[in-house]
Amino acid sequence: MGMTVESAIPAWTESSAQDLAVLAPGEVGEAISTNAVQEQYKAIVVSQIKALTVGMEGIKELQVNVDLAEGSSGLTNIPRIDRIMIHLDAEERGVQPIEDIVIDLNEPKPTQEQVLSATALEIRDKVALFMQMPREQVIITEG
């Protein structure tokens, strides 16, 4: 057929770190390799999460940060993910809600938890299901 499919979100990044030492003493070389593997794994997870949201309406921009668990090696096994933080910038839609008006400047504003949009909740559920992790470890903020 001769068809090629191009995607802006690769499953594996095409470039690798060029500053890795060819010869390094035992533990230093292992640390360098482990860090490179962990960074590559994070990049793959970020790309996969962004791919999950392709085609969803209402998303202007998505920023993803992956935190790996302490002590997860990643050289011979898959690193454990501690949490995934996603910041969602939604597209402007219709009328935005008006914030509470404070008349007395001495009165502190009541603290209330951020209410997530339906899109943010859907992204959190998709990511948690795809990564097979509890929803509490997928933290979403909207801005």
C-alpha cells in the first residue's frame, strides 16, 4: 500500500541522550544508565497520556509531570510511578462562572476544594485505568 502514518506523539522517543559516558566506574555508570532509563520511561508515559486525550473536546493544552517512586530502579525492571500530575488548560466556552464577591476585606475567603470539570474527571479516570493505578495518584489541576 505504501501508506505512512505520522503522529506527533511517539510511543518511544527517537533521540537519546548524547552526553552519557562511554566508560564510567561501576556505580557511576549504573546511576547514569538508571537515570537515562527513568527519563526515557517518563517521556514515554507523558506521550501515552497525551495520546489518551487526543480527540477529546475542550482541551487547549495538557501539561503532564510523572513522579517515580523512591528507590524504583528501572534499569532491569519497570520503574514504579508514585503519582502523575496533569495541568489542563481548557478551551474558552461560553459564559464563565463569576467568583464570589467579598465586601468586607477583613473577612477571609472561604477555602473550598477545586471542583473539576467533566473533562478533567474523564481524563483522570482514563489515565488511572490505563496506568492501572488509584485515581488518588492522578492529580489534575485546571487553569
